Amino acid sequence: MADAVVRILLDNLVSLLESEGRQLLEFDDRFEETTQELKYMQSYLKDAAQVKIKERNETFKTIMRDLRELVYDAEDVIADCHLQFHKKDQGCAPNFISYCSPALLKSRRRMGKRLMETNKKIKVVQGKMNSYLQTAPRHTGKDEDGRNMPLTYPILMHEAEMVGLEDDSGKVRNWILKADGPSTMIGIVGMGGIGKTTLAQKICHSESVKNSFHHLVFVTVSQSFKLDELLKKMLKKLDVKEESLRGMDVEELLESLNRKLDAKYLVVLDDVWQTNEGMWWDSLKSGLPRVEGSCVIVTTRNEEVAKSMGADGRHIHYPQTLSKEDSWSLFSKVAFARTGGKCTNPDLEGLGKEIVARCGGLPLTIKVVGGMMLGKSDYIHEWREILEREELGIDKKDELIISRLQLSYEELPTHLKPCFLCFAVFPEDFEIDVRDMVNWWIGEGFVWGKNGKTAVEIGKECFSELCNRFLILGVDKDLFGRSYVRCKMHDMVRDMVIRIAREESFFVRFDCGGSPAFSEQSRRLGIVGNTAVESIGNSPTKLRTLVGMDIQSKEMIASVKAKLCKVRWLRVLSLSLSDSDLDGDVVCSDWLSGIGSLQHLVYLNIESSSALISLPDSIGNLRNLRILRLSDCPNLKRLPVSITTLEKLTAIQILPPHSLECMPEGLGKLSNLERLVRFSPVNKNGSGISELKSLTKLRELRMEIKSVEEIEEGEWNVLSMLQHLQILWLHFGEISVERDGVVNKIEGELSPPLKSLRELYLYNCPGERTPAWLSPTSLPNLQFLYINGYAGRIREMGPRFWDSESGVWKVEVLVLHFLQELEEEWQRMRRAMPSLRLLKVWDCPKLKSFPFDVTVDTWKEKKWRKEEEDSGLLLKDAAEEEEAEAEAEAGTSVGEITAA
């Protein structure tokens, strides 16, 4: 790899100059020279990618650092030129007179001078690189040629498919189910990458365990954590809303935890490193009530940690490395995922087993290496090359894991490397929003729309590739269990990506201590917690990305506000505030006032800001803004009309909670909009539903109809005009079903696009049966259907739901929530939906003959999976109980937690 970012930016620059070169040449003919120089540089970089890793000395690193700065500078010059060229003159495109204006001529001379200086510097770097490459050793492998087409979806490996854990999980599960005292402690101890977390997850997902506990809480502790944040994570797992936790101190949080754990519970504390610092365990223990049969599992690398937390030495489990057979089985599930986990080429099997043998039986290493080979073709020479590149003679397990992780990074396709490096900015065990990460990649130009796919779709595919290589770990899945919405990194993978990011000056991160983590040459800045104010002020000014997490002080806000005035080339601004101390402060309420100067900004994300009431009008200056995302801003009441002038805007995402009544009038001018999340139509003082007619590129729409009075006669059919819409959320407010014609309008006129829709979410549908257009003939390509009763009105599916004259449903996933009055029969549903592979039901007690008892524990979500039914895994409960009984002979009483 020459440089993860340089090659991507360089390719983007050349494509931009070639596609819009004619316009830019009119601006200054030096663009032609720049284009040619950059094309030469592309060839150099392809040669540089073949230089052996060990031969990349300080000379090579210096050349790449200089080149990186040149490419950044060239892109900034071109971005400034574009901004100047596309400026409007009183709403009209520039004419001949405006081209010859003194201001524009002066700007052109300034741009030309900057380009001339850049071209000279490029030639100097070319000379250095040419002389270096003539003597540098190369490896003989191809640069990404012949790769398999990547899987465009993540491998969602179900816990039941994890190999080599049956004995381990049975042993620990037996301890849990046979616990005879209050708050029993159990330990799982082993080195990093041995599979401690996977084992704990498998145990928690066991049906026998889930059915034995009323509450199940799984949280990661990690090396650096705060007790109050850990308690908040635990309470959120118990369905406590985040806004209700704001401002609570540790004592209040402990009291709340004690109240919520009001019945038999299982708590898993994953990845605990120490217990003595701050005496956090003594405090947490006081919040865990002594409930008969309850358990606490701790996973740790240190046996003394488990014992100090109360785990009896006889009931600490030590996972072992996998056997040769299990190692090969796990590797095959990943590397040969395209063929159902089977190696179809006998010639590869021998090479594959040699590669697996060098993974030392460590599950993390096996999965990462398997994910790397998933991207390879079936050519034997490619597999043999990987085998030859693996270092031999590594005895220490930690060093073996590090070497294999490094190899997996080196084998990443070029376009994935900068995407992967972005994860280095986040703190340890931080749960990352996948949508936010994809938006960041779009903002920096790491992913683009192509081949009929949007940039978001390409970004999701990149995320899936990283997941399939097990460099990223999925955490939470979407409603349909199809893809991940949040993710994190294994700490050993994170250590690797931080080291690489440091070497490439990818970003600067300021932690709570306030000292810069990386080079001042970086174009990305990460802020975590209460960073020293002066550190932010001294950070680089040519930033591309500014990411702030858990900002907690007014001084920090003021420092960020001052910084925004100095980073004119910023592309990505993503800030998350924390703590109610910021609420209502004048400094905090106008902290975005200088945002209008960020004219190159592509992605703006603000999270958890109670002080944010409205965005400033100056946001209309952000002509390059493509994605606007506001999340958890409960006091947000309005958006300025100026956002309707942002012609490049492709996404507006307003995520709850918020107080936004409507979108500003004129929304229909945003003709490039592809995603509109949280749209509430009004008939005055805002955007009406008729404005959707102009948004013909919409692919995702989340709409809330609060009142039928807000929709005029003849406007109800607007959804049928959105022929590219694939995802639709319809949320109906407190609409009175008694009102004349309401149900008829929703059934007959408010019909979605027929052919394009793939996902449909219905909340609080009025009437006692589903709308007439909810049928397989009206929605022939629907794959995912979610129905939430909320008010419990729906009693039956409408007659057309069962219409099979023109075919059957293609729905693969069906989710039914809070439909307390729904009375439908399972076999009828199966006949109507033969493609159904996943069913999820929550609080629907009147369903008939479903594959689980809907009348018991209605507060628990119940699932049916077709593959489990086909393989007989629905009988797993009984098998697990028998296994537990068989192992009971060795069972003894488990040590209890010492009283606080």
C-alpha cells in the first residue's frame, strides 16, 4: 500500500478534472498541466504499491508524506475554483461580463499562481519517487486484479453457527441454570482473541438462558471507562430512555438500576481489565439487588480480576484454542461464504489448511484471515502468495494475531483502506452509528455513487466488506435483522488501525488529557470528552474532518465555535454533545453561528444538543452540503428556509427526539434529495405533501401524518408519483377513525409507489384492518414488512392482503409489534408468504397457532427462522436442557457476590 488516502483522492481528482475539464480550462489553462501531472502520479503510485512492506524506509515515507500534502493542496485549489466558478449572480449563471469582472479576474490570477506552485512541487516529488522506485524491491503479486466481487451484504453469522464452543457454552450454561444463590458470579478468562466475548454472546442467546431470566444486560467495560457512563449503558439496555438519564449522578443511577432489576437477571460485564481503580466494582455491586437465581458473568484477560469480583476458582472457565477440525470449519464458513461454507476447489483445500494452521487456533485470527481470503479469487497462485507472505516462526500468540491483522490490512482493496482508517478516531469500545460512518465516507469522497447505485448504497457495501473481513464487529441489527446499524472494533484490531493511522498522519485525536495523539500534519481532528481548550485552538487549520464526541463543557463549545471560523476547507463536521449543563446557555445556543463560512462542507451532523433550537440562516451558504443529519435534539423547533436553496442536498435526516413541527416551505426545490427522514406535511407555514411531487429521486421517505386537516383534497395520491422510492415509513398520529372518509382516503388514495418499494413500515394505522393497497398485487417487490399497532386498532389483515390471483407475497421478513387485537392464523400467513424466512412478534397475544406461545411473556420479542425450522433447531431448547442435566453431576454451588 502506498498511502490509503492519497490514491483515492488522486483518482477522484483526475476523474473530476477529466469530467469537468472544459469548464475549468476556461478558468485557467494550468488545469490541463495539473491533470497530466496527476495522471503521471497515478502510475507512480501503482508502482509504489508493489514495494515490499519491509523495504518502505524513511525515504519512502517522506515521499508519500510530501505527495499526500500535494494532493490535498491540489484538491483544495480545485475546490476553491469550483466554488468561484459556480457562484450565482443574482440567481443566474455567470455571463460573459461576470467572467471579465475585476474580482473574478483577480481570483483567476490567484488560482493560477497556486496551481503553478503545486505543479512545480509535483514534479519535484515525481523525481524523488522515480529514483526511489528504480531500486526498491517489489513483490510479485497483482494489485487487486482478479479479486472476487465483494459480498454486498454482511455475513450475519448466527451464534448457533459458531464452531468449537459447544462444550464451553454447555459447561458455563450449566453453572448459570443451576445457580442456587442470589447474584452468582461466573468468570470467563483468556487472552485477547480467544473468543471470550463470542462465548458469552452464545450463552446469552441460548433459548434456555433467555427463558430463565427476566432481565438480560450485556455491556462492555474496557480499559478506560467512567462508572456513570457504564451505568447509563446498563440502564439503556433495560429500556430506560437516554433523555431521562441526563443530569443523574452515580448514586441516582445506582438507585435506578436497583429498581429496574426487579426480577431474576443475568448481567454480563465484558472485557473487564481492573477492579481496584476508583473502587468501581464495589459501587456497581451495590446497585445489583440480591435476587435469587440471578447471575453476573465477567469476561477478562486477568484471572485475578475475576476472583477479586467474587468468582469462585472452581467456576472460572478458561477457553482453549480451537482444534484443527474446528479451525478449518470456522475458516470455511467465512472464506467460502459464497458457497455455503464449503470449499468447492479441492486444490485450494490443502493451501487453505496450511494458512489456517498458522492462525494458532485463535478464533479472531481465523475469522480475520478467512475474511481476507473471501475477497480472493480461486486462483491457486493468489492463495500460495498469501501463504508465502505470512511470517513463520511466531511463537507468541499476541504477536501472531498482530502479524495476521497487519496482513489483512495490507490485503484490503485500496478503496477500503481510508474507510477503515476512519474507525481509529473513536474511543475504545465506542459503539459507532453505521449511517454516520457512511455519511463521513461520502463527505470525504471516499465513496461515490456509480453504476446506478447511490453513494449510500456503495458505502453500505464497503461497510459490509469490512464486516465480512471481521475487522469491524456488528453490534445492533435493524428491525429486519438484515444488516447492522451500530458497530465497534475488537481492541486488538483497534490498536492496529491506530498505529497505521499514526504512521500515515491520518488524524489528530485529543483525549480527555488534552495532548495530541498524532501528527500535526493531519487533516482530521477527533475530540473526545473534556479536551483542553488550547489543544483545539492549536490543532491544524487545513482540516477535512472534525469529529467531536461527548463534548461536555461550555468552554469546549466556545473553542469549537472559534475553530469553525478557521477551517474553511472542512468537508465533514460531526459533533455530539453531552450533559444537561450545556442546556439553555447563550454560548451553546449560537455556537453554529459561524458555520456559513464552511463553504466546502459536505456532511453536517449534530447529536444530543438540547441547546439547539434552530440552525442559523447562514446554512444557506453551504453550497456543497449534501447530507444534513440532526439526532437527539429535543428542542429543535425549526429549520431555516435557506436550506431549500441547497441544490446539492441529497439527504435530510431528523432523528428523534425533536420538536420539529414541519419542514420549511419550498422543500420541493431540492430536486436531488434521495433521503428524507421525518417529514410532517402541513397546509400552511411549511412544506405540504404536494411538494413531494418534485422530489422524484427520493429512495427513502419517513413521513408522519399528524392530522388529516394538513392534507388538501386531491393531494393524497402524491406517493404514487415517487417511482424510485424503495423505503417508506408511514406514521399516523392520533387520527380519529370516526372522522368521515379518513380510512377511505388512507386505503384508497394514500397509495405508495407500486413497483419500486422494497421496505414498508406502518405505524398506528387507523381502522380495524390493513389498507387495501397492502397486497401482493399492489406491492409485487416488497421484501420487508413492519407493522406496529401502537394503539392496538388493527384486528385483521384486509381482504386484499390475501389476494393471490396475480401471485404471492415476496416478503422475506415480517415484523408484527403491539397488535394486541390482531387475530390471524399462522398457516394462512405461511401460504400467503412462501418466501418468509424471518418472523418477529412482540405483544400480539391473539395470534393463532404461531410457532411460539404468543400469550406468555408478551413483553419479550419472539422469533421464528425458516432455516432453524428446516434444520430442526427449534428443538434446541430441549437439547440444551438435557445437556445441562447431563453435566449436572459435576455441578456444585457457585460462589455468591460478597455483600456490599
